[in-house]
Amino acid sequence: MPREREAAETLSQARRLWLAAALAAVAYGVSLRDAPYPDQAAAKVLMPVLLLLTSRHHASTRERTWLCAALAASTMGDALLAMPQLSFSFIGGLSAFLIAHVAYCALLAPLAGQPRGWRRIALPLLWGAALLAYVGFLPHLGELKAPVAAYMLVLCAMASLAVSARLPHVTVALGGLAFVSSDAMIAIDRFIGTFPGSGYGIWATYAIAQLSLVDGIVLRRGN
């Protein structure tokens, strides 16, 4: 059937782009041993750009729109966070990823259902850990108390929707939780103090988050 062959080829192209994004993520992670270096921002955004191209092959117009919006905002956030010499690097990156998480919420909300099994346990643990983390960060936030609180609320909402997604696989849930882990390490590194291997840990969990979300929405559900 011509339509089935076209759908299969589209999915094959998406898989090749996703694999290229995964390889770009690994390459950037390896390059962190030489960071900071010239054009680091360009190297960092390669993964989300390739995932954006992957997502353009998704059949659902609604899901494709929100997923591309989330990845476009993530690309901007990655670029800004990779340029700490800019005075607005952190707050700009925070704002871009806030937009990304809002887009992910819009993407995932129609897919959410009644959580069962381990998901029912994960949700209260997620929100409890977020509350304890915010209390711990609070003395170090200064004027960022409100922005960080807003960001954490949206982040946890996104992760909750990912965990609650009615999908036959766990990759979307894994992506949401990995995003929380990555952002938690960024907050510790920024507000409490850097720790050994923080750059590698932040990037690894972030890459797993984005790759898992795109894999779960685009690749494992097909076209």
C-alpha cells in the first residue's frame, strides 16, 4: 500500500534523525572535558535541533506542534545556558525552559490518565521531594524565590503528566523524571555549590529526558 510505505519511510527517517541526536548528545557529553571552549553553544544545541527535525515527522498535527515548540524553546535555553558570559544567561535559560515545559504540558495533558502501580507512588514522591528541595534552596535564592517556585511548579506538572501518560511504555515517564533530575542538579550546582561531575550528570540526565520524550511520543507510537 503506497500510504503504508510512505508512513514506514517517514518513521524510518525519524529514527535516523533520533539516532543522530543521540550520537550528538554523546559527543557533546565527551566534549565537556574541554569546556568551556569556542562555539560550545553551537555544539550543545545540535541534539535538540536534531530532535526538532525528528519531531517534524510525527503524524499528529497537535502533538507535533507542541513537541516542536517545546524543543525550539529548549534549543534557546541550551544556547543561553552555554553562554554564561551574558548577564541574562541564567534567567534567560530558565525562562526558555519554562516555556518548553508549558509546551510539554500542553502536549501531554490529553494523554494523561489515572496513574496505576508504581506511577501512583512516584507522583507524591515527586511533589514531596520538590517541596523539600525548594525549602532547602530558599535561603540561597535571593530575588529568584518567585521565579524558581514558578519554574518548579511547571516542571513538576510536566513530569506528573509524563508519569500519568496512558502509553504502553515507560519512556515518556522516564523522560519527565529525568528532566526533574537534571534540573535538580542544575539548582544544586547554581545555588548550593558545584559538585564533582556535575556537568556530566546534568547533561546526561537532560539528554535522556529529551531523547526519551521524543522516542515515546514519535517513535514508539509510529505514524
